[in-house]
Amino acid sequence: MTPIGATSGRLLPVTGAITSVVWAGTQIVADLLFVGDPDPVEDPVGTQQALLDHQVAAMVTVLGSMYLAVLIVYFAAASKPALGSSAHSMVAVGGAVLLAVAIVAAGIEDFAIISAAHHADTAAIKTLGYAQSVGWPLLGAASGAFLLGTGLAARRERSMPRWLSAVTIVLGVLALLGPGAFVFWLVAPLWFGVVGITLDHRGEVVAHRPTGTVPASQRAR
């Protein structure tokens, strides 16, 4: 294995585990601590008060989005050796970058609403609420590209079990259906942890193949 491959192998499971923890923690703060809070479009005044009452938690979600973006890019880069050099693997990396951008964009919107709340600008809160509510197309496209690329590349290289590749592809298809991206959002902490460990172990087979070797499943096609 090359030094780069060895480094990626050490990095992948660790990055996957950290991404799982940060993703789950950010979602717990965002979803559980704000359960029952008013919608910024329907009740900007109530949203302002809720944000002022939970300032620390609100900032945790913003910082969490920034950390997640970096972790996802590292995860995709570390996965690349196990996913091979096909077009699917390139889509996976590009999708990861796009997903990182989408998550940071969501964090920027959250921070803008927090700033508007501090300045008691309820009109801005309502406007930003509209922008926040239509952010799902970017998240859906990014999640879909990332998951489809990863699942198809792993299936081609046999670097994940067939069932895990199939689940990843199905999650990607659901993400491209629009609001179906919410399904991936729920299972993402588990997915990153499992896929990181799996690619780390099974990807060793890919890393040790002689240059130019094609999987048996591909030779048969």
C-alpha cells in the first residue's frame, strides 16, 4: 500500500466516527431543544424570543454545521482509495463537497436568523425563514450525488457488502426525490460510522490489487 493509502485507512474510520458523533449531537440540539418552538415565517416574534432563550444551543447548531462540512470532505477524500477511480467515485467526492456547501449554507441561514433576533428585526426573521424553508433542493441534490456515487462505486469495487451498497443507493434515490433527503438525515450518524469502518476493512482488498486489476464481477460484463 502506498503511504497515501495507509494514511487514508487510518483516517477513514476515525473521520466516520467523529462525523457520526457531531451529526447526532447537532441534530439533538437542533431538534430536541427546540421542539415546539414557533415557525419563523408564521411567528417571527415567537422565533425571536425562542432564539434569545436558547442562544448557546443555537450557536452550537451553527458551529456544528461548520465542523460537519469539514468532516464530510475529509470522509470522502479518505474513502476514495476504497472506491476506486471510476466516474461513480468522482461523483461521490463531488457530492460530498456539494453536501458540505449545503450544510454550511444552512448554518449561515441559521446564524443570520440569530443575528436578526438579537437586533429585534422580525421582518428579517420572516424573510430568512422563507429562505430556510426552501433549502431542501440543494441538500437533496448533494445528498443524492454523494450517496449514489458512494453506493455505485462500492458495488463496482466490492468494497462494501452488497446489502450496504444497496441501502446507500436507495438512500441516494430517496434524497433525489426531494423531501426524501430527510430519511438520510435521520440515519446519517449510523451510516457514516458503519460505512467508515466497512470501507476501512474491505477497502484493503482494493488497495492491494495490482494496478489495472478489474474485479471479477466487472470482467464478466
